[in-house]
Amino acid sequence: MADPKGFLNHGREVAKSRPVDVRLKDWNEVYVPGSLLPIISKQASRCMDCGIPFCHNGCPLGNLIPEWNDFAYREDWSAASERLHATNNFPEFTGRLCPAPCESACVLAINQPAVTIKNVEVSIIDKAWDSGDVEPQAPERLSGKTVAVIGSGPAGLAAAQQLTRAGHTVAVYERADRVGGLLRYGIPEFKMEKRHINRRIEQMRAEGTRFRTGIEIGRDLKATDLKKRYDAVVIAAGATTARDLPVPGRELNGIHQAMEYLPLANKVQEGDYVTPPISAEGKHVVVIGGGDTGADCVGTAHRQGAASVTQLEIMPRPGEDRAPHQPWPTFPMLYKVTSAHEEGGERVYSVSTTHFEGDEDGNVQWLHLSEVEFIDGKLTSKPGTERKIPAQLVTLAMGFTGTDRENGLVEQFGLELDERGNIARDADFQTNVPGVFVAGDAGRGQSLIVWAIAEGRSAARGCDRFLTGASELPAPIRPTDRSLMV
């Protein structure tokens, strides 16, 4: 363990954010560069000798948190990086984007602020990159087997890297013009600068992984043809079918899915546009959906110069303390203020959109809503609470319902779906089609980046066993494993 009295001697300190008026002028990450390292040793020392590290159970990857906390406390950054990479291919992604269910499961969190696990994690990996400790790990020998990975999000990248290191020849197919999936085009630059993706891709290229962008399996290349070319296939295409809002006025101009809006802002940062085709500049913006994607829309609208930003959520505002039905060490649904919310805007809870109103040119101008409440478990509108708010740009951030069924991938492979509409798989993450595996949101449903990486690693093990009869790759989870985080 680290300092036996660390949790008694030091309080919780987290990364410092840049002032709002400064960070709204650019798209850089919101945190002050280098602000963590001076405090991280003390923060790591707060990790206790708790006997049973429930943080392991809280993390889908099974990260060896007490071990790398101890190395960080001792400032043995190389050893800390080795322990971190033992279970996580991309800690710079999770250290910035994961909601940290490990911290909710921290034993210290029973009656004190949890260890800053996420901040320690990102400090270790950033230090490792700066020190040159992150190097390509090319396989000693090749197996002669080939694998196609469909999708280059966190699940696809994790599966590809594991299979490449096992000695297989791996090609990743991505329908977008750049590698990264939602990491690239769904996550705003101010949450994670894309240089973190770029250097991981370069590491993977050096290890032998090949990337094919601009190719959508099912449309540009038939799934049946892909299967003939490769000895195995891993589907990591995500759950990209967005939930819609079928109310009157939905057809008006200015109403967009979040994943129509956010990628364009990221493409500006990539240099593809000078200004985004969909912009919040000077407009009253309404974001429907109170989750992380909604918060990403809020922060993006602020940086584009929105006249106002309002975020709507149909559920009641969560509490600031654990509810009785969400006891430690489960992940509680708490009221959360993200960096985007710190920057302004209004958050409105327990409301439902009834319809949209537009001008004579067909552009949305107003959003009509009413307050709602749960009566006998049923969501019901409260009479007399109807009102309208200005809305010249509306983004729908209400989640996703499953993998894309329009491109023909599911039908061309002949895949079976489970009761939730996701691609079904067995304990080895193999579908009903031999040699075809599935990982991440395509098989699990909409979930977290940490689950995607864990599933990618596990699917890689199943695929490796299929190809060679055995596997030395680790398997963090089983496909039936679920948590309160879906």
C-alpha cells in the first residue's frame, strides 16, 4: 500500500480547470496543463490498506488500482505505467472520459471523499508518454491468421491491439474518414484532444495493425465478402441508431441528432471546415437529454457563441447523496455538474417536449413543453404547466437504441439478436456465426468507454482461442456481466 496514514493526512484534491472565460475562447482541454503532477503523489497516498479493494469490482477492466496508486505515491512512474497497461490498453482515454465507477466503489468513499483514482490514472499515462515508456509491442512471431475488425471506437481498437500482439494480422475497417469512432467525432476536443488518439494509432500501426478508413461494411463491402477474406471477424460497430423524438414539428429545419451536430464541430478542429455547417452562433439552443452527450452539446454550443443554452431532462433532478436503493459500492445516480455546465446555461428537469413551432420558412423557433411527474410508476403530464421556450437550434441527445440495421451488416452476416435488440453472443463473445465475434455497444447496448475496452479485450481472447485453440490473452469480463451502468 501507499502511506498508511495518507487518507488521514490529506484531503481530496482534483484537477484544476482553466477559468471559464479563458477556455470558452478555444477548444483545448478544460484542465490546467501540468496541474495534477505536483499533488498526485499525495492523492495516491490516500489509497488505504482496505483488505478487499472494491475498486476492482467497480472497474469493468479490473484495473489494479491499489498497485499503481502505490507506485504513483513512490513516483515510480515506469512501474505504475506497466501495472496500468496490464489491464487497460488506453488509460489516457478512460482517465479523461470514464465516469469513474471505481471511485464510487472506493472503500474510503463510505464516509469520506473517494481516492482520486481517475486523476491518478491520467497522470500516470501522461507521464509515461512524456517519458517514452509507451512503446510499440510488436509480436515475436506471426500466426498466419487474419482478422477483420469492424469499427475503430474503443472496443474495436482494444480488440485489434490485443489480436495484433497475439500475432495475428489485423485490419480495422472504419466507415468514417478518420480512425477513432465516437472518440474522434463524438467526444468534443475540450474533453479529450485528438492528439491522444493519434499517437495511439501510430503505436498500433508500428505494432502491425492496419487501418482501412472510408469503408462501411454492408454497403461499400459486403459482410459475406469480408468473411471470405479473413479467418475471423470482430464486430465493434457500436450502437449508432439514435433515439428520435416523434412529436409534431420534428421535421422543421434546425432540429438535429447530437451525432449530426457534434462531429461537425470536431471536423472544424481537424481542419475540414472553417465554420461548421451546423452552428449555434447567435442562436437560442435547446439540448434534449440530460446525459453526457447532452453536456457535450452544451459545451460545444457555448464555444460556438450561442445566445442561450437550455438542457432538458425528462427525469427528476438526481439527489446529491446516495439514494437508499443505490448503496455503496454500486454506482449511484447523482446530480453532476460537468465542465460544460460550469460554463453557463440552464438545466430543466421533469419536463417533456410536446411539439415544435417554426416560422414561415420552416425553421424551428419555439419548443413547447410541459412538466411531468411519475404517478403509480407512469410518467404523466401535469395540467396547466405547458409553456414554450425559444429554440433556433435543437439537438437530440436521448441515447441510442442499437446497432445500425440499415447498412445490411446484420442481415448479410445472418446474425441473431438478443431480447434487447443487440447482436447476441456466447461466453467467448462469438455470435451464432462461427468465426464472427462482437464487442462493445453492438453487443452490449449503449454503455461506457471502460466497458467497451473491457469487451474488446475479452472478444479478442475469444477470437484468439477460435483461431489457435488456446489463448494467453486476458479476459476481464464475460458477456453476461452487467452493472448498474448500462
